[in-house]
Amino acid sequence: MKIVNVHQRLLDAAPNRVAALIATLGSASDTLWPRNGWPRMVLDRPLGVGASGGHGPIRYYVEAYEPESFVRFRFKQIEGWHAFEILEAKPQHCLLRHRMQIDARVRVLLRWLFLIRPMHDACLEELFSQAEASLGQTPRDIPRSLYVRLLMWWLSRRRTGAARRRHAT
């Protein structure tokens, strides 16, 4: 089954300013990726074709990159990709769009529906708010749902327990 997920936000900024935010993805000076509890996106080198990394347990590499308009990441564990693209709306406004497409078998589909999609959607809305803040705008606050807050709490407890077990051995 093919899963397609699209998020976008109109930003009050010229496309080249938004492209500059995208160019920082995965770096120590990342101005686009949301902070507040999300695992950082980390790449093994500056954003460019072949750069490899991910966020949390999600691994991918840069498959295509057009610095002024587009970056696409290919997933390593599953068949699919996710991408950011900048679409010009007006000279001082642009649309930042994130698209993801994966081919999912039943197990991945269930994980997507109940675990990944709610977290993915919340992370992306916070990424768009981070873009607004980095552009000097008032970020649109999209509160996390109770379900997402519970998932984040549960995952943080799992990570903490795993870290304790590693240190105990």
C-alpha cells in the first residue's frame, strides 16, 4: 500500500531565505528542525547528495538536492522518501512543502497509523513554526495532541530505560 503524506505552510519570506533555512538541515547550526523534545536531524556532512543520517531511529540519505528549491531524502529501512520543496507564491512569499511517500506492508502500515503518523505530523507542524521563528515571524502555535504527548512520554521512558540498561552492563 502506498502512503502519501503532505504538509505545507505559506511563509512570509522570499524563496531564497527559506532555501537558506533548508541548507542548515542536519548541521550543528540547524535553523529549521524543531527543538522541543524531537530527536535532532543529524547528517554526516553538510546537506548535499550522498549525505547520510537521520533523526531518532529513522535513517536516510540525500538522494537529490537543488539548493534553491528542493531536497529529497531516501529512507534506508523502508521503500520510500521524504522531501522539502519551496514553491514561489509571490516575490516575498513562498510555500514550504514537505512530501513523504512510502510503500508499506501491513506491519509498516500499522506502525504508521498508530505511532509514526501522529508524531510525524506534529513534528512537521513544529518545523513550520520553527521556520517562521527563524525568519523573524511570529510562529503559529499548533499544540500537540494528548495522544502525541503520551507517545512522546512513552518513547522517552523507553529510551531512558534502554540507556540505564546499557550503563548497568
